[in-house]
Amino acid sequence: MTINLEDVKAELDEIDQNLISSFNILSGVDSEKYSGCINLAEIGIEICGKPAILTVGFPKNFPNEIPKFYDSNNLFGDIPHKLANGFLCFTRNESLLIDERYPASILLNCLEKVIKLIEDGVKGENKEDYVKEFEVYWPSILTIYAHIDTTVLTVRELNLWNMKVDKKHLLVAAEKVGLLDDTINNIFGLDVGKATKYRCIYLPLNEGAFILPPVNKKWSFADLKGNIFSNLSEESKKEFNRIVNRPVKGVHPIFEYVIVGLANSNGSVSLFGCGIDGNIINLKSLKKKGKVKKQIHPFVIKPKEANLYPATIKRWHPEYIINRTGGNRNLKDKHILIAGLGSVGSEVAMRFAKAGVKKLTLVDFDYMAFENVHRHALGIDQVFLATDEIFLERPKVWGLKAEINRKYPFTEVEVHLKSIFTIMDEVNISKNDIDLIVIAIGSPNSEMRINKKLLGLPDPPPTIYTWVEPLGIGGHTLVTLNGEKEGCYQCLFKTNEELPIYNRSAFAQPGQDFSKSITGCGSVFTPYNFLDSERSAMLTVETGIKVLIGKLNGNPLLSWKGEDSLFKEYGYKTTIRYTFSSEALNERKYSYKRNDCSVCSNEGVDMHRQ
Ligand SMILES: [Zn+2]
């Protein structure tokens, strides 16, 4: 449906409003200037008490799409949120609820915001927005994909590579830290060994620096240099000089690049970049006979004019991407050890990597097999390590390392194709080095041994045990060693001489055999659906993050309850604990602890020793 502007005009006349004093429908739309609009009108309004004219562009889908406003006659000069073509950027579509029955009301709602924006601009009240939105105004001939830690405020050199891909220039910049070559190849398909390298200097401006972006007029070389150097501290200028006076190696002199950081009052940093024509001059050398070539930075040589190639900066530093996309920045220095990388453990590992932890240590001696594929974080491409020269079954920990490196390259992954017991003998486990341990082995006997061993250490990290129950009836996550000793894996088991040992947290009654009847004698795994392991993994990661950021009290036993229809169908029986509601289970999350526990309770230990 395309709306008739005459109808809008008629509606405006009918309703009681005093924002629009005149409404003139224009004929013919310059589709370049008013992109996306099919109708135009000039409206009479008031700005700071004075009459003014705005151009309104109506998109094809108006009123489902909001109108666009232009200061076509440049009545208001350079104000924030106004682009070179006069377009006034007053909102994002998605933040406005639209009632399509009243097109004129939509126009008026938007106009109110536009008038506020213009008046703030004219009075100079939103000057700061220029800095906040600097990147919007910065013209862009190039795009530089930059790995810059903007929390580091020193002037420094970055690596910058250029590669021509499909007739376009791919520019990738990165901090000179660590080995990023593989990551760059993985993300951009760029082989840094084959790319052309240029000098690139990152210049973070002084806190509180204010620069007017180039709204209507391009910056000259003098503008660029002046705006940068008038906002650099003496120390930064010295550092810049140190960098440009260093002999250059392996960089092409034809272009120089600078990336500038402009801090906003809200703590974020706007970035803009520029390529500049480079300079080579011949110097007389006393040592070597004849002349040597020297690459002089254009900011040093003071050319009257040099060509500028403004560049948009797209960031890929983890400090930025994790912050921006919901990952938790408090996790960036955390190290987690995960033992058992089966269906639950593999999902736990992938999710902690997604959360942006610093390091994962993965411990498991098992190999991928085809029957794992549909209940594991790894897929069929990770069953074998297969190339022209090699063909072998892939250990689960190798596959996960490859998968995490590919998807979340900023999380370091250390792998051990060993049993956790070997690791506990070889490595000094302490919370000075490891922030959290997750045990997802799913074997009560192993977990009891691990629990006992960890509780005997001088400084054990918080440790979470996680496992699932058969046929979708539920799963459990037990936190231990989270700031206190009381409450441990052993507490779940009652040693009663009349009964065989069983897990008191269980939803399935003890003494039932789940492996044989469903999978036959050949298999030993407990059957469950992949969603069950993912649910347990999610509960574990959520709980683990709370432990890591200090938002979890003590050592709770957390359980999720699934439905029991399939379970019952096979004739199995649930425990009384399964009949508790989720709320009741949550209320009792600390009541599994036992005063007479042989591992975590002083009383229990004493009794044991006597
Ligand atoms: Zn205990």
C-alpha cells in the first residue's frame, strides 16, 4: 500500500496540532539525494521560536516505515546527527512503535524528535555527540579490519597488511602481540607471508579531545595532522617521533597508515583511519658510499598536501567483540579445566569459549567415533584427522581445540590426552592457576575419587560436577569448594550397610540397569537425548560463570527436571526426589550436605580416623 500525501495533509488539518504550519507536496523526487523515498513534502515548522522549513521524504512503505527528514536548504549549519546531504538521523526504526492507522501522527511523533535534535544542535547542547558518532561522519574510501586494544593508551605501531582479493583491497591491522598469523588466516583468509605490509601507527588522542568531524568539507592533510597533533600529549608526540625515526623493515613505502582513537565521555572509543601518500627521500650516507633511501613519515616531512584515503575501522580485538556481543568481560582472565569431554563436557567447553574465557584446559583420553556425532559438540568432520598423508581417529580434546580455535580464536586451549588422575598427579592443582574445574565424566566412582583428592589439596579451585540422568528425566550440577569446604560430591552418597551405595540426588531409583535393555550388551553408555546433555551443560556454564564472577553462594546442588514419559514407558521407576517441584528442589539446594561426610566434614573425618 502506498499512501497518498493528500490524505496525510487532510489528516493534519483535522487533528489538533501546532508542529506543522504548512505542508507542501513536492513533485519529482531526486532519488539520489532522497534515497529510498518516493514522495516529498516541504513542511513549515518552528525552531527555537523562529520559522523554518524541512524536507520530509516518505518511503514506499510509509507509514510502516518512518519518514526521513532533511535540512535541504542547510538552514541549521553543521549540527550533530546531520549528514552531508542534510539527512537528519534522529532515530533507529526499530526503537519506534508504529500504529499504521494514523500516518499523520507517526509523522508528528518523528518530527517532535527531529525538532529536539535540531534545537539541541543549534544551541550547542549535544556537541559531545559529534565525538560519540564520529565514525558515522568519517568518510570512507577504505576499510581497515583492526585488532586494537583501545584500553591501552600509548601511541604504538601496528602491523598492517594489504592483499588484493577479488579486485578489492583487504586491509588487516593488528597489535604486535602474540602470534595472530593463523587467526588472521582463519578470519580473513589472508596469508600475512604473501601480503604487502605497510607502516601503521595507532594514535590515541588525549582524554576529553574534541574534534569536529568532516561533515560538509573534506579534511585536508593539514586538517588531519592539525587535529591529531593538537590533541596529543607531549609524551605521545615523543613516542610518535621515536617510532617514525626507527629504521623500517619489510614495509612498503608508498603508503602510510594512521588509526586515531577518540575517547568518548561514556568510556567507548571512536576510531577512524587514514592512508596517506608515503615519502622516500635519498640521504647522503657517510658510512656507506653514495646515498641511502629513507622512508619519512608525512607528518614529519611536512608536505604542503598529500593525498588522503580515509578508512572506516572495523574492529576485531576481543576486548571489543566480546564486550559488544554479550560475552562477559569479567571472564577474560579466567582459566577453566574441564575433565570429561563427552556429550556434556564438550558442550560446556564450547559455551565457556563462547563466553570469552581466557583459557581452557581440556582433559580426556577418549577418541571421537561416529556414534558420538549426534550427541556431541563436535561433528562428523572431527571423527578423523584426515589429510593426504595422515589418517587417524581424532581424540576428542584435539577436535575441540580445533573447533574452538576456529570459532573463538582468542580463547587459549591446552589439551591433555590423558586421564584426569594422571593430570592430578603431574600438575600442581591450585586456584592460583585454575579458576574453576568442571568434572563431566559421568562416572560416580571416578568423581568420588576426584572429589576426595581435591578436598585434600591445600588450595583447590571451585569444582563443579555435572551429569545427566537416563531418558530425559533430568540432570544435576553440584558446586563444591566454592569458598567453603562443606558440601561435596561424597555427601551425595550414603554409606549404609544394608543398602548398596547410591546417589541421593538421583531422580531414577537405584538398582535399575539402563544400559542393557535399551542398547544391548555391546554398549555401555547410558542412553539419553542430546538435548539433555545440552541442558545440563547450560546449567553448568551458567552456574560456573556465577562462581567465576563471585555471584554464587556456597556449594549448592542444582538440578533440572525433565519429563518422565519415556522413562515410564520403559517401566523404570523414579525417586521421591523426582516428585519435588523445581521450586522445592531449589529451596533444598544446600540440604544434601552431611555433617558426617567422610570427606568434607570435620566431624566425619574425625569419626573416620578414630
Ligand atoms: Zn561431603
